[in-house]
Amino acid sequence: MERGRKIEIVSLILVLCLQLVVAANVSYDHRALLIDGKRRVLISGSIHYPRSTPEMWPDLIQKSKDGGLDVIETYVFWSGHEPEKNKYNFEGRYDLVKFVKLVAEAGLYVHLRIGPYVCAEWNYGGFPVWLHFVPGIKFRTENEPFKAEMQRFTAKIVDLMKQEKLYASQGGPIILSQIENEYGNVDKAYGAAAKSYINWSASMALSLDTGVPWNMCQQEDAPDPMINTCNGFYCDQFTPNSNNKPKMWTENWSGWFLGFGDPTPFRPVEDLAFAVARFYQRGGTFQNYYMYHGGTNFDRTSGGPLISTSYDYDAPIDEYGLLRQPKWGHLRDLHKAIKLCEHALIATDPTITSLGSNLEASVYKTASGSCAAFLANVGTQSDATVTFNGKSYRLPAWSVSILPDCKNVAFNTAKINSATESTTFAGSSAELGSQWSYVKEPIGISKADAFLKPGLLEQINTTADKSDYLWYSLRMDIKGDETFLEEGSKAVLHLQSLGQVVYAFINGKLAGSGNGKQKISLDIPINLVPGKNTVDLLGVTVGLANYGAFFDLTGAGITGPVTLKSAKTGSSIDLASQQWTYQVGLKGEDTGLATGDSSEWVSKSPLPTKQPLIWYKTTFDAPSGSNPVAIDFTGTGKGIAWVNGQSIGRYWPTSIARNSGCTDPCNYRGSYRADKCLKNCGKPSQTLYHVPRSWIKPNGNTLVLFEEMGGDPTQISFATKQTGSNLCLSVSQSHPPPVDSWTSDSKISNRTRPVLKLKCPVSTQVISSINFASFGTPKGTCGSFSHGRCHSSRSLSLVRKACVGSRSCTVEVSTRVFGEPCRGVVKSLAVEASCS
């Protein structure tokens, strides 16, 4: 045998051996997922790859790992990967293989939620809209055309993962896959066919032979061996549908999504940590934050309708990739405390006992002597003192204490040891070019592909979502003797639309507009002229429905009635049944104005502003530094924006949240719901829009806007998001010592006391000043601390000595350091500091 041939064979054997070594066997029993036969307690977080950029992914993944995650969970977005049937896209933000490999390089696992229905506040629930037009199709039921398409795409994704050897059974990071998504929430609407469809889905997925388990979320009747899992704000009471399946939580909602016209939801970290601790306390072993990083709905991917471009979700890592503190830090400490209990958690089931009203202890104790305990106060009003194993423990209301050795508290969900770090948007030195050019989008019909149809057409069936825009145009003759033209009498145009935005133009001039999620009803006074009159109605979608039974059949656009009424006599003319001319999309979309390269741009002065339907273009240089970039669209109305040809999404700074219902700050005690904690009432839902750094060149960048409503583009500005220079934290004598003081074998030094730790978030910064420090009974919250009746006069000088000039500092919270300012009360140390 030739020497070269021998080398090839040896190399092949080495590769095969390496694969055998690194391939993992993933299975499950009633307690947990098993990786190579070992039960694992796993902490997961969702990051959706298309909602950030490939350049952001490594940092997001590393911050997730630093935060204590073991697993990254993501949906797979069919509409992004197959925007046209059999034409696939796995590049750029949709490079799923690259994303999964980056997770693997960081040493983390992947939960791949193929769906392919994903909900996710994503346009059309993640389905490509062309699917709607497959002959005979009915979504998510016992329907052969749908099942064929679903199987084809699911197999495409599985085959791609297999080709790249990304399943754990091949040595890759994917330890779990999901088929379907929250079908159990809506399956009753589909009748008897729902059961056969879900059984088929399970069988189809299993036939793809991934070598790892599959799950179905919110599916109580998920057939074996599918693991049915829980989604919600709390899942501690969830029970799998078989004693052979582990208790798993696939979506712990870390906040909630923002809608245009709504206040901003947020979820206090004390409540989020409480929910997580309760889940592990009561037998859970896999929990996932939805979202850990929410990101941005670039382009036209937001669903809804009326979901905002920001998908921040109040996640531990914010939309721009910065840590949200103290949320990220408090959860990191929680994860460390849970991991200290892992040996006991995986060895046995919990023994749960009552310690009193709303008080509960869960103990995991092994034959070898390992012991971990969770003590919970699920009451919402009063703190409580409990006796456990002969010792006394103070439990704040709505909190859980974790005792990795069944003796000492390593963590309490209501006691935060991580500093609040402010993040701010600062005006950028980069200026938009002084030269703006524009193109006026024609009002009404301007394209050769316009067509005539009698009656009013539903918008999605007409546009196939190729554009947000559909023109409805009608020409009519008004005779000189008609009541619509009598002096002192105006006609009224009445129209109804299924949403989400509508504009009415009469004889080329804007007469009125409206918006709404499901139904718009307008009565618009109009002026008509004798003879020819033109009625041009522009229907606009702002994301297609993504959730609910038969959501795919939710309509949009102007479906009528549309009538012309005489304000004087009340007589009316039905316009809905007449012959309308339709145009899908805008002329400027067809001629490529979004790229900025067209020869149509007009540069002469004055620049037309505060007029509807105008395209604008300017140039700009990159803002200095490396901080994340946003555009503040204050001064504009509504539209879509592109930077160097990349769509940063829909902007709508004139969409204002309601004035009432905000609760900032919000009491974390008691069950959370999506509308419990709200902020920014009476303000625009979103004014700042993320522009990824990787989309911006050092200079010569092009910004294009399509302003549909009317605004002044010269008022917009750049901002950069910075981790602020201010830190603040309050730690009491009743706080547990830092969880880092525990060793991996669940032991803690007897001398360890509570400490207050500060660290400047930027590596080049040091603590330059201590703006407030009080050991005693300080009042207020971060940013508004003040001295209480009890205060150690040494507080400020001691904290300054310990911290100023250093990037980080640690101060023990004890009378040993500060003296005794008042006996008989639990004292706290509150500090506000600045970094520079």
C-alpha cells in the first residue's frame, strides 16, 4: 500500500476515534436530562440569532456563559430561511450553523426549537407567507399539504445540523430539539384533528433520528417519548404527563414584549429570581429564560400586529448587548447558588414540608450525606421567621432562601448583592449630513402592474406581504347638482379597515388617517369638486398576526364598508362594491430607493417636510468609539429606515403610550402578569432604534427613510448607548454573604459576613467618587438615597478610603467596621459611587 494512502487511512481512523470520544449520549429520566448517563441541572437562556448580528453573537454568548448559563435556546425562523419556496437563506443574521458553532466554541449546549411555528412576536409566527397560498392548505391541523411542507422544512434543518455534526450524538452542542410550539394553548379550536396532528408531529420528528430527545411545550398530551414542558411566568406547580419525564421549563418570561402605542413592561428581578428558585425547589432541573437577550426586530420581521421594532424584553442582556444590572448579576448569583446544590438535586426527589402558612421547605438529601434545602415564603405581605433543622431563618415575603448545606443561606431571591449600573443614551458627535435629498412617492397608482378588481380586497391575500403597503384607488364623477357639493355642506367619507394603519387621500391631498390592531372606523369630512374626483386609500400593515388559533387567517386592510355620505341630508353612496384599482407596494420600493443609489433623488431647496409619503436620504460618518449606536427619530412620524441598504426596521415615534397604568417602581411581591409593571406612560413607545455597529462604515454611510406620515428628518440624531458612570447598591446585615465565598463542595467559611461590592463596568475606569454612603437605616432607592434616623458618621470616609482610586472594592457590612450607630435594629450600608 502506498505511504500516502496509509496516512489517509490513519487520519480517517483518528477522526472517527475523536468523534467517538466527543459524541455524547443524551437521554432523560424522571429527574433530569442525562448527558452520558449523568443527570444535569441546566440553566438556559434564549437568544434569537436573527435579532442580533453575527458580529454581536460571540459577546452575547460569552456574557451568557459568564452569567451562569449552560444552554442557549433559539427558535428556527422558517420565514427568514425560506423567504420563497425552495430558495434558502442561511447567511448573515440567518447563519444558523455559525451561531450554533459559536455556542459550541464557548462550551455551551444548544436547545434548537425548530417549530416550525414559533410565535415569538415574529411576523406570521415564523411561517413564510407563501405557505398561505399553497393549494388546499390549512395550518397546524390534519392537513396533508401543510404536513408535507412542515416535514420538508423540519427535515431540511435537521439534515443541515447533521451535515455539520452539530447534534450531541455527533459530538455537537445540540442536546434537545423542539417540534411544534404552544399548540396545547389553542388545540381545542381545531377539534378532533388536533390529536392526530400532534401525534403525527411527534412521529415525524422522531423519524428524523437526531439522537437527542425532543420536547413539546405547553402540550399536556405530548405522546411518549416527547417531553412536555412548561411556558409561563411561573412553572413550579407544573407536572409532566409521565412519571418517566423530567420537569422542564422552556420559557420563563424575563419581561414582556413592547407594542407600538403601549407603555414599556418590565419584570423586577426579585420576582424573576423567586420564580426560578421555586421551580428548582419543587423538582425542576431545566429552566430557560425567554429572553436572555431579546434584540431587535430588524426589517419587517416584527409580528403582532403592532409589535415594536425593539424586542428588548427587559432581558438580562439588553437590546444593544449591554448587561442590565442588577438583573444580570442577581441571576448570576442565583445560578451559582443552584449549582452548589446540584449534587443533591440530581440524586433524589425533594421532600416538601410546611413550615407554616405560606411557608415551605424542600429538602434534597442523599444517602451519602449531601443535603440542600430551599426555604420559601410565598406570602405577599409579611416577612416571616421560620425554624428549620433547629435554626432560625428570616424569610422576606415572596422570597426563597437557598441552603446548599441545609444549614447556611447562600442566596435569597429578595436580597440583591449586585450593584445597579445605569445605562444612558448620549448624543453623538457624529452629525447627519447637512445635505438631504428626497423623492416624493406618488399618491395613488403609479406602477404598471396595477390591476382592477370589483369590490374591496383583503390586504394580505393581495400583497402576499411583499410590502407593508397596498393602494386602493377609485375615480368617481360628482355631478354639479349633487348634495355633496352644496354650499356649506361637506361630504363624509366613512371607511372601515381591519388594520393596522390607513390613510385617505382625496384628489391628491391627505384627508385623514387612523390606526388600530384589529379594526379602524373613520368618518372623514372631505371636499369634493364637480366632475372627476379621486379617492386613494393606503392600507398599511405593521406586522402580521403571530398567535392564536387560525391566526394565519387574520385579515388586514380596507375591507369595508366604504361609503360617501352627505353631511346635510344623510344620503349615501356605497363605494365598496365599485371597481377599484389596486397597487401592491410603493414605486420607490420597486425602483430601489432604499439602497440610496437611484438617480431619482432631488437635492434642491427647500426640503419638503411634514408632508406624507416622502423618501429622504442623507450621509453620515460613524459615531466615534465602540459603544452601540441608535438613531433618535424624534421629529419624524412613521415609516421604515435603512442604513447602507440594511433595514433597521419600522420607526414610529408618534405612537404614544396611554397616560395611565404605570407603576414604576413596582412591588415585586405577588404574582407577576404582563401589565403589572409598566413605565413610560404618556410617552412615545419607542424613539430610539438600534443600528448595529457592523452595518456602519467609518465614513460615507447612507441613511434612507420612507416617511409615510409626515415629519422633519432634519430633527433626527444619533445617540450611543453607554454603561453609565454611576453605581449604587444597598446591602443589609441580613443579606447572605457573597455566593462566591462558597467552595465547590458546598462549604462556606464561618467568618464570612455580608459585604458590599462595587466594580466599575468599564475596564479602564476607576471609582472616582463616593456620592453617598450610610451605614444604619438609610432611606430611598438607588439615585435617591438619604440618611435615616440611624447613621454612622464614619460611613462616607470609610467607603471612600476603601473604594476611591480602585476599579473595584469590597466593604464588610458590619458594626465591626462602622461601629454601632443604633442597637436593636438590622442595619444596611447604602452607597452611590461614580466611575471615570
